[in-house]
Amino acid sequence: QRRERLWANIQYFKSKVIGGGFNIGQAATAIFPIILGDHNLVMTATSIMGQNGVLAFGVAYPAVSRKQTRIRMNVTAEMTKEHLDKGYEELVNAIKQAKER
């Protein structure tokens, strides 16, 4: 049952992220790389997300190539659709705010 919830959450969040036009590469697990390719944008957005209660990590060079700089988000079986919606909304809002800085 837990595994089914996890896969349902993965598919739900993946559809939101892809539907929003984000590049997640070939991601097929509970770890979502939101590939932005901009170090400052990634680090600023992850900071904003953390301030708003959403755990996300910036992954930058040299861990990945500069063009692959990304926000890393995770999905769990315990998350509700409300959690996933909040995570997605905060991702979008944080990127928007980071671009304005």
C-alpha cells in the first residue's frame, strides 16, 4: 500500500512539473531534478523555498555541469496531494521571485 501511494504521488507531482514546462530530464524516481541551468537562480529559489517551509536542495557545479544546475525535490508516500500542490506552488513562486531579484 505504501509503495502504491509513493508511485501515485510520483506520477501526480511529475504531471504537475512537466505540465508547468519544467525540465526534469529522464527522472523516473521520487527524486525530481528541476533543471534550470542557472546557479544564482537555483540557489536563490531554494533559499526562498526553505523560508516558505518547502525542503529543496540546490545542486550546482561541480556536482553537475553548469548547464545542468538544478533544484532537487523529493516525493514521499506520506505526502498528501495538498503537500505536493504546496511544493509545486512554492517552486513556481520561488523561481519567479528569484528572477525578480
